[in-house]
Amino acid sequence: MKYLVLIVSFFASPAAFADDHGSAPTVGDGAFVALMVQAKDPDAYIAMMKGNSAPFEALGSSVAGVCVTKTGADYPGQMFVWNAFDSVEQAMASTDAYDPMKAPAEMAAMREVKYNVVFKPLKPFDLEPGSERLWRLNIAPQNLMPFVAKMTELETALRAAGHNMNVGVFQPLGGGAHETIHLRAVSPSYGESGKVIDDAFSGAAWFSIWAEAMTLVDEIVTDNFEHCQVIYSAS
């Protein structure tokens, strides 16, 4: 039973990712700033942001996008706006450049700000958003980097087995009581996610790496599907 639970907890997730990992920007030395909001109409809110790049330019973002929670949401309209930066220094500086509580009235009327947080990638992550599964995990500090090493090992093993999967691990900075370690799993299509699940149920050798990694996790806090997309690029 434990074996089956581990399979479901990791691989029962539809996701989307570019076929060529090398074509996407790889994030490792940089950082993200995420603004968590409740949107009255996520599609309308996203359309408004797509039509106004000035805030992203003012922040100095390299890339910006959104993620909308599709399953397991804590509240209707749960989503966040993310901005990618080349360094933690730039990400932190952006918090002085923009106060989300002082947004124009039209934008403020479309969403309620929950909180913002900086995330540091703990392993290289190809930035090609799509449909993604996100876990928030409690991991003891002494187990964090061993967990990251296991996720890196797992990603390599999955790709060697023919699965085009990208795995990211992110540490929150200044997330208050809201945030824990983020684990993201992204693959090219819903069918590919199912193929990975079939492989796991068939006893694939690489699955033991996931099982070993889960022994380092104290708690799965939340488990959601999100749809993510880029809405601004500086290049």
C-alpha cells in the first residue's frame, strides 16, 4: 500500500513542458518573486496584465507569468503572479520598486492581495511553464539538500528512461507562515504523465529514487494542479 501511495502522490499529475529542455531558460542562480492573490476573474485579470507591461519593466523582470490553481484551491480565484530575476539581489530590490497595495484602482478591483514571497531555486530548472503539479513540503533543514540531490537524480533517471520530465525545488525567502519548500513536476503532455504513472506501477527501477526522497520529507502540506504561463519577457 505504501508503494501505491507514493506513486499516486508523485505521478498522478497532468503537466505540460517543452519537448526540448535546452531551448528553455534555465533558472539556478536567479530567483522568483511571487504575489499571491485572489482574482474575481482570473482570465480578465491576466488579460489586463498582458496588455500592460509597464509594471514588469519597472520591476526589471527577466520574465514574468502567472499560475492559476486548478485543483485543491484554498479559495476561488486562487492564483499568483511571478517575476523571474537573474539574482536574489535583483529579486529583493524589486520589493522596493513596486507596492502591490498601491496598484491602480482598476487592477486593485480585480484581485485581493494575499501576500508576496521570494523563491530561490535549489537546482537548475528549465523555465517553460504549462500545466504543473505543485507540492508544498515540510523538510527538516538537514534533509533539504539531500532531498534536492535525490530530485536531481530522479530527474536524470526519468529522462534516461525516456520521460521528458522537469523537476524543480524552490526555497521560500520571507514567506512567513504561508510557505514551505515547493516541489514542481512538469512534463510535455497529459499522455506523458500517464506514461510515467504506468511505468511506476510496472515497477520501474527509477521509482526507488522517489521512495528514498520521500523518507526525507516530514509532511506534504498541500498538493495542487496549476496552469502556468508566461505573460511578459524582457527579451
